Amino acid sequence: MLVGDRLTPVTTVLRHPWAPVLLVGVGAWLLRVAAFFNRNGTLGYPVDFDEGVYFSASALLSHGVLPYRDYFFVHPPGIAVLWAPVAALARVLDVDSVFSAVRWCIPVLGALSTVLCGRIVQERWGTRAGVVAALVYAVHPEASTAERGVLLEPMLNLTCLAMAWVALRPAKGRAAWRRDVATGVLLATACAVKLTAGVWVLATAWALGGGGEWRRALRTVGTAAVAGLVWMGPFVLLSAEPLVEGLLRFQMLRPPDGVLEPASRLRLMLGESHWGISVLSLLGLVVALARSRRRDAVAERLFSTAWLLTVAVFMSSKSFYNHYNASLAPITAVLCGMGAAWVLSWAEARSRRFAVALTVAVGLTAFSTLPEAINWAKQRDRGLLAIAGAIRAAVPPESALCAFEPAWAIAAGRLPGVPKGSPLLVDPYGFMLHGAVGAPERFATAAAAFEDESTQHTVKPLLERCDSLVLLGRGEWQLSAASERWVGERFTREGDVWKRRP
């Protein structure tokens, strides 16, 4: 609407190039936070085991408790360091309230990733393709689910997309140097969050070098190496051997877990319940590979290589769970944008009506996973707060508690190792499996490893120092029958809590 020959502010905003993808980003945020509107708030939505591990690591930094040096940790320190400023509030506020606050922050990361997916595509292949890419990411079931919890994937996706957006900016002179340095720093940050981000280092080097810009590729990767030393240097100096043990040796020798069949892994990665997006993204992959020989096809080389390498890593990794697919979501979304751009261009060359019909079809395809994403948002966990209430009632604040599911203690306002001197059982799963790495035999699965004494003897010294234990399903799975008898000899069960016998 015109007022005095001038556009109203609302119309001006809507005409801005960023407006379409920003609107999709707002929708992505609403889809993610909708899960928190229930009688129990953020704790009413299921809490993943890994969330408790990462939040505990972040909060313990403010207590001077460091990963690797003070407790066994199997991931790079990035997730703990990046969330530490918020998690440190647990020193002065209730732990469960701070955990809820961090969970409220995560959907913002998802919304930003949605906008970046859209803008990367929009700047190269048009607004319609950009909106398709943003929609695919916004309603991606695994991404939208992961972006409600303190997991690696939300931070990893945002960092990788920010890196790609910066790397693809045109620049000359000093601006080009600043761009490449920023790209390298973001690459190092992504690797500091999760080791699989190494595929983006290789993809970036090929994307730049394949176009003849090898000096730029070396500059970017060199900056990433220096920034990586800054990230890892303090932890290497303080605890080099346990860091190598957790990040490298454990990951290479750990017993397999999760989805083990290669065919099942590939089916999950391609999206067995949303084949439309899979077809569109594979079309985008074919288009990207066909154009990759062009000197200026940096984006095509970057995302096609990242997709191929990520799939290869997931197929060969020791463990695989469905939520790992969240880190494929940004690549899938961008490839869907490429595929949509090719389809719409091909249709427009034939007839306008055909182009309109295909535009509608592509839009519906991008939206096709919305029902699944909404169903996942409706999940509820009514048992967590009941367990937390039992812990609060049975375990005094000054008593040492060991919980086999970190979220149980967090919901009860407790952190591992607090009060000082309590056992630091931050990651019971990884800590116990670490014993299997040093065993003379190799186990077919993690479940088989938990039946062996090699995994049991690592945790017993910590349990002996506890005043109270919470086992339930997780602890009963990880403890062997002999270890459960050992617990029964020393502790008495009172509801959900095992209390040490006098």
C-alpha cells in the first residue's frame, strides 16, 4: 500500500531480498519451540542422554572441572566451551532452570540455519529455489528434533552453514584475506564441535582448489589449522594423553552401536519416510556434480563433496543413530534448492503453465515432511520430573549421587562431581565402554561389551564412593548381572533411588 508515494515500512520489509527466507526462519523457530508449550515446559519434551553429557561438561567448566583431565570425554571441547557462558549460571541458579534456558536457546540456532540455507541458494539460483531450501531445512524431522536439545548437530550445522556463506562471498584484496581467515576460523570451530566436520575441511579445499584457487585453499586450511591449535592447545597441554585416548583411540576401537546394517543406515540417511526430498536432493547432487568442472562452481563442489564424504563417514563409523542425520540436513536442503532451480528452469523453457504446476509440486515436496516433524514435536516425557522429584526427596544436596542417565540428576538440580569430591560420572556410557577398548577381545556390539567384566571394573570404584545411585533402565542395561548383585550387596533400593547401607 502506498502512502504519500512512499512504501509503508511493512511493505518495504517484505520487499527486502531476505524477507522470504526470514519468514521461513520464523516458522522454523515456531515449529521447534512449539514442543516446549506443555505443562512441564522444556523438561516435558524428551531429553536425550547426550544432552545431559554436553550440558554437564559446559556447566562444570565454571567449577574448574575440565574434560579429559578430570573425567573421560569422547568429543572435542567445542560444545562445552561454546555453551559454558550460559551453563555457568548453574553456579548461582537452579541447574534444571539453566538447562531449560539453554534448551530455549537451541531453536534460535535452527532458525538461523534455516535462513542461511535459504540465502546460500537464493543468492545463486533465485528466490524460489532459496525458499525451497529454507523450507526443506525448516521442516526436516531430524534437524527440527535435534534443534530442541543440547546436542552437537545444532551448533555444528550453524557453524558449517556460516562457513559456507562466508566462503562463497565475492571479495577482493584485503577483504578476500579477511573472508578466507573467517572461513578458516569457522572450519576449526566446526571441527572443535564434532570431528566429522573434517569432511567440510576437505570439501572446502576441493571447492576452492578445483576452481584453480589453490592459494586461497591453502590460506583457508592453514588458518583452520592455526585456529584448531588455539581451540585444542590448552586441553592438549593439560591432558594430552587422555585427550588422544578419548578423541581418537576410543572412537576407532569402540564396540559398534546403534544401527549396524549398512543398508539400514543408507535408508535412514536418504529419508525412508520422506522420499520426495530425497529425490529432489539427489537431483541437486547430480546437477552439482555435472557443473563441478566449471571454475566458478564453488558452491556445487562444496556441497556435493560434503554430501558424499558425510555419507561415507556415516556408512563406515562405529556407531550410527537416527539423529546423526541432522548433520546431513543443511547439505540436503541446499541440494534440494539446486534441484528445484534446475527443475523450474527446465519447466519454464517449455511452458508457463507447466512451470507453475511444477513450482507448486516442488513447494509441496519441500513441505512434505511437515506432518512428521509435527508428530515428533508432540512427543512427551512424563517420567523425567517424577524421577527428579524422587531424587530431590531422597538425596540430600551434600550427598554424592551417581545417575546413569545424566538428565535425571540435572532435572533434580544436580551436577556430577558437585559437591566437590563427588564422583565425576559425566558420561557413564562412554566411560564404561572405554574399558572394552583395552580388553583383549573385540565385541560385536556395545550390549555385548557391557556383559564383560572389562566394562564393569571401570565404574565400580566410582559407585563405591556414592551415597546414592539411580539405575533404572539405563543402569540395568549397562551393569551386568554380577554388577547388579554387587550393587544389591552395598545399597538398598528405595523407590527409584538406591541408598548406601549403613
